[in-house]
Amino acid sequence: MPVWYRLDPGPSASRNLEVDCLVPRWGDIAHQLTQNSRIVLIVQASSGAGLRWLQIQGTARPVEAPDWPALLPRWISPVQPDALYLVVRVTPSRIDLIDEDLGWGVQETLEW
């Protein structure tokens, strides 16, 4: 299911690489994350001749007090975003870069 995401701009000295995702509350994924916090994100490159994407595996946890103006700076709906979206913070444990510009199946992995 497509979700909005952004890298967490928090102080780099106190946290690892993290990604905040807005998950629609009307979808099953919000409920499924309460049952199993393991998650896989696929982020496709928006430019380039061939296919290139990141596959991020990690753990998701709900964000208690999301910074809505930073997450949705152009929000104009009278409905509060918290009523529509759950914000989860994904902490990666493995990141794979797949780059078909370099050849079919070329992959680089960062794991910790």
C-alpha cells in the first residue's frame, strides 16, 4: 500500500536513520502493525534510465505526538490529519539498493 514518507530530521547525534510514514487509518495496515511491527518499505527512484529502488527492512512504532505541520505542510482540510493517518517511525535494520542501471539484479546491502 502506498504511504507518504520523509526522513526524520531529528538530531543526528541522538538517533539512527529513521523514516516517518503516514499510514491510512482506514486500511488494514495500521491494525497489522499493532500485531507485527516488522515492516518493508520500497522507495522507487524518481529519475534515471533504469529501475532503481531502496528496500528498507526494519521495525515500525507509532509516533505519539506527530509534528503535523512538518509532515503535511500544505494541509488545508478541516478534518484533523490524526483522524485519517497514523504516523509510524521506521528504524531500519537492513537497506538494499537495487540498481538495474548497473546490470540486472545489481544490489548493495547495508545491514546492522
